[in-house]
Amino acid sequence: MAKLFEEFELKGVHFKNRIVMAPMCMYQSDKEDGHVTDWHRVHYPTRAVGGVGLIITEATAVQPIGRISSRDLGIWSDAHIDGQGEIVRLMKANGAKTGIQLAHAGRKATVDGDIQAPSAIAFNDKYKTPKAMTIDEIDETVQAFQDGAVRAKKAGFDVIEIHAAHGYLINQFLSPLTNQRTDEYGGTSENRYRLLGRVLDAVNAVWDGPLFVRISAEDYTDGGMTPEQYVEMTKWMKQQHVDLIDVSSGAVVPAQIPVFPGYQVNFAETIKKETPIATGAVGLITEPRHAEEILQNGRADFIFLARELLRNPYWAYTAARELGADIEAPVPYDRGWI
Ligand SMILES: Cc1cc2nc3c(=O)[nH]c(=O)nc-3n(C[C@H](O)[C@H](O)[C@H](O)COP(=O)(O)O)c2cc1C
């Protein structure tokens, strides 16, 4: 049996295969209110019908000030629970486990008004210069992640992923390139980790399901973070009951990224072996045999796919045929999936 179709369990949640839909912003909320729309109601359950084991929905803002765009999904108010619950129900009804990525954009927010970050440094000249966060604002943000987790639980999600990658707020604290604070949130790796550590504690207090963290393992810039440096932090994450590190890279500062099939897999492998902890490999993985190689060689535990699932929501079916795995078709598709 192909490993891609082997089951997996984390904290009592059973995954039917190792195929994960990576979070992808759709920017399809109406009226800047962060609510789910028909687009989400069609887009996400379609991937469930297509056989994806776990669907992690897009970066979902825990505070309006932390939106990447004004059309991001939100979970900053109780009014968001019903809409999120509806897409969870539709995904589950079609056989997938469900995850939400809790997010705050920090200095990469493109909303009206002031934006926040660890330090008052703009990403580039196209972005606003953020205000350096006060301790009170940090406290409010930690609380917002906890409130978001409570709402995600009420909506019925199986997995919470904390977005600590791609140069968004938590990542801005983790990397010395973006964090030039001189208080207890900046300087040493312990201090730069403090915001993520507090967010994980706050989420753990209200959440006992599988907990993932997405990191940018490599900043591709001198003086920035590397996978080896992240090993120290992923050990701390493991102590804080994190079950899986979703290993992405880049976007912390403008940098040239060498991109090729599987370009981030080595980072997932380093984190997995050195921590050790379960990892997700992501980034230009499109071929079933490539996915199988990564799993069989013990380089990661889950395969996260993003753009390939935009092209082919039935990738799991395609992969099963190619790898000779026998997977259950949705009953109405039985005559087609043979
Ligand atoms: C349209 C689009 C939206 C994305 N939005 C998010 C997001 O909300 N959160 C996130 O962590 N990554 C996001 N990403 C990055 C993907 O999750 C993934 O890491 C990246 O596309 C590389 O994987 P791929 O080669 O399979 O597409 C996005 C990517 C795309 C193409």
C-alpha cells in the first residue's frame, strides 16, 4: 500500500491519508466583514469530495488589524462561528478532516489605519510602516488567538494551525531580521519565541485537538533564520504540545528564493530528524511518486499541496491510480472512479 494512503492519527483524530490541502487565501469575503461566502462553500467541500484527507482553510484573521487584505476570512467575532461551522460541516460530510489557520498579518496587513509589528520597519516601500507593538497590544493579540481557537472549536474544526510563517506577525517576532526589540520579546531566541510561546499556551488552555505550526524555516538572507536555528524552537514547540510542524520558507524579508520541485523538503527533513517531531512537506510537490518518495524516505509525515489542488481537486484520485492504491470513491462517483 502506498504510504500516501496510509492512515495517521494525532490526539485521537484519524486521518484517512497523508494528503493535506495547504492553506490558501481566497480573498472572497464580501463587505470586509470576514464572513464565509458561497465561494468558500463550494471551493472547500469540492476538495473533500476529491479525497483530500485534511483540508486546512485559508489564513483566518484573529483581529481585523491583522488581515492581509480586507477580504480575508475572519474569526475575530462570535458572528463568524456559524459561517465557519457551515464549511466545516460540508467538508466533513464529504469525508475530509478540517483545519483552520489562525493568522495575524502584522506589518504585512493592507487594511486601513495603523498596522502593527514587533518593530517599526516596513516590509518594502509598497507597505506601510507599522507601529511597534506595546505590551498591552501583545497581550490583546495573544487573547485574540485564544478567542479564535475557542471559536474554531465551536465551529467544529479538527485541527488548529498557527500561522508563524511567511513573514506575518508571529514570524516577524521569531526572525531577528524583523524583530529589533530590546524588551523581553526581542534579542535572544528565547525572547523572539516568547510571542509564539504565549500564543501556544493560550491556545492549549482551550484546545486539546491536534495543533500545527507553520514556519518559514529559511529566511534566505544573511543574519536571518535557518532550519538549524529553528530546531531549537521546534523543540520548544514540541514541549508545548505541538503535534506537527508545517515547514514552509521565505517571505520574511524580500529575498531571492531558489524554487524547484520539493525545494522545502530538506527543511522538513531537518526539523523532523533533529527535533524530532512530525512534519508536513510543502512547496512544488505535484507528482504522486515524488510525494511517495518523501514519505517512504521518512522525510515528512504529511504532504501539503496548494496550487496543484487548484488545478486538480481530484489529485488524490489521480495519485491513487498512479500508485496503485485502492481508495473509496464518493458513492455517486463510483462508476467513474474505477
Ligand atoms: C492562492 C494562494 C494563497 C495562499 N495563501 C496562503 C495562506 O493563507 N496561508 C499560508 O500559510 N500559505 C498560503 N499560501 C502558500 C501555500 O500554502 C503553499 O505553501 C505554497 O503555495 C507552496 O505550495 P505549492 O507549490 O503546492 O503551491 C498561498 C498560496 C497560494 C497559491
